[in-house]
Amino acid sequence: MSQVELVQNLTRRAKAASERVAELASDVKDAALRLGADRLEESAAVIGRENALDLEAGRARGLETPLLDRLRLDADGIAAIANGLREVAALPDPVGEVTRMWNRPSGLQVGRMRIPLGVILVIYESRPNVTADVAALCLKSGNATLLRGGSEAIHSNRALADILRKAFSEVGVPEDALQLVPRTEREIVDLLLEREDEIDLVIPRGGESLIRRVAEKSRIPVIKHFNGICHVYLDEFAEPKMAREITLDSKCQRVSVCNAAETLLLHASLARTVLPDVLGALAAHGVELHACARTREHFPSALPASEQDYHTEWLAKTMSVRMVDSMDQAIDHIRRYGSNHTETIVTQDVTRARSFLRRVNSSSVFVNASTRFADGYQLGLGAEVGVSTSKLHWYGPMGLEGLTTQKFIAYGEGTILG
């Protein structure tokens, strides 16, 4: 089968399946997810063997240790994936939810109802757990799914997708509601991105180069977030111990993820008190600090920060630091250098906290909490298909509601305009 024929076959089958998935009852979808979780756990040995093939190929290709770690699926990882499916099953079904109703002078009762998007194409790299996470969220939200994983995880992805397809079909879900693109040539992605008649949304998950390439080539709407330049702002009313702990967690809890903090902003009034403690703690955790000249006066072991440093998503034990004279200056910095991902303020002043929440328009804005909470699981979404830093049609971590849109509904009683 040619590449064109393959893509046409996949997308047409997905489109047909999406019409049936949209009408599935909640108990059918939940039963499918619970059965899928059971089957994954029962097939742990099979998944492990397929994953070992990917790991062996990755080592032969010279993949670095962090990438191999993302690729690895051990027994605990499979159990976590299965539990994730059960968590999604336990969430309320968004399909058919009426979010608002109001009355019009004409006599109409007007409302908004959640409906599935249709067919969702997800293009992702390295992490085989994405296969199950996305399949679960798309099924629960009434969508059909096309998954195109990276070549480095092809064996793991096939095993997971095959197990879930069979489990879903046992309880009445159309088998084509979940399809894994079986080949990994880049040209197939380009062909998929042309199928706007069958695919309703594209979600790329991976590095900035992948996301930009998809956004540039797609004829279909793309949910994108190019990078995560997240900020921690220590306000002049920050509690010192909290300032240290939130900064450390935001930066060091896991450095290679998009919601890890990349820049620390400190109010100048903290220079002799909080600054040495916080920066000392970061340094003790092995973080290389790139700081402005004013900061280095109080912490001279920091390296000089360049303009480019504040534009950089480090994804490593490196952090940019800048001293500011006011919250206004901190917000100006975030607006200039941020990526609309996640920002947090540490302060005991309620008024300033509320002002920060109102004025900073990143997709997630927190008060006295680590940036690492900008995550679907942590925010109660069950899981996420990705994070959107473009404001249409969704902003922030995308869970079930992000995979729906809303239509207008209206009730009349023979109501006419004439």
C-alpha cells in the first residue's frame, strides 16, 4: 500500500468511527477504559518484551540516558498507565453537558452543550505512555484518535495500541476509534496534515522543532506550545522558607519538563535576606545560576546572564535569575520573555497575589505554589493530551473539556420570528 493510500485509509476509517464514538453511552466508555487497564496489566510481560526491543534499538542509535528513561516501560510504569485509564474512567463525562442556559424575550430558552471535536491526530515522541493517555482521554470525550508516535517507540506503541483496541472493541467501542499509524516515515505526517476533511485537530507533543514543523505544514488547526519558559517571582512579602521550597521544587523536582521553572525573579528588598538562602539552596542542588549584575553583587558565584539566557528553556539544572524593583517590573519581564506557559508568585500579601493573577495572562498562574502543578493530573483533569499556549480554542493543560467544543441549543414552543 502506498503512503497516500495508507493515509486515506486511516483517516476515512477514523472519520467513520468518530460518528459512532460520539454517541457512546458513558457506561460503555468507562467499561472500555477499565477493561483496557486490566488488559494492560495482564499483558505486562508482552509490553515489556516489545519495550526491550525499543530500548535496544535506542542504545544502538546512541540515544542519551534521559531519552532512554522516557522510553522505558517497567512494571511500575505499566501499572501507572493502567491506573491512569481508571482515573479517566472515574471522571465525569463532558459529552452532552449543558454548561449554561438563559431565556430570551422571544420565548426561546438558549444554552450551550459540549460535543466531541471529531478526529484528533496526536504526533508525539519518545514517551509510549502517551499512547494510552491520549487514547483514554479521546475515548472518554467521544473522539476518534489517530496516533503517530516516534520511530524510537514503535514496538511499545504498537503493543499498547493493539491491546487497547481489542479491549475497547470487546465492550462495543468501534475498533477504529483508536488507530496507530503503523509506519514512521516523515512523509506520512505531511500527508496526514493535509487531511482537513477527516481530521479536526492536530496535537503535536515533543520538542520545539517538531511543533513548529507541524504548525507550518498543517492545513488543520494545531494545538501548540513551543516551549515552557516558566517564572517564579519572589515578591517583597514572600515568606523566606516558602520562597526557598517553592523555588527548589519548581526548578529541581524534575528539570527536563515544560513546567519546570527556568527563570527566578526576586524583589530587590530580598537581596540581603532571602536571596542568599534561595540561591545557595539552588547551587547546593547542582543548579548553575546565570544572574544579572545586581544579583551577582550578593551572590558572586553566579555566572553573568546574557539577554539570550532569559529567552532560554534550559530543561536542565540551569536557571536564569534577575533582581527587580517592583511587581510591575517582574510582570514586564514575564511579558517580554515568557512563553505563556506557567508563572507563580510567592507572597503573603493577598492584594498583590490577586493583582498578579489578574494581570499575568499565561495559561497557568499560581500563588504560593510550585510551577510543577501545571499538569493535567495535578489539576484534576485525570490526564492531559498536552498544554496549549495558544488561546484558541483551549489554553493550558488539555484534559477532557479541552477535547470538546460547545454548540448552541435552544428550546421553543412553536417559537417563530415572523
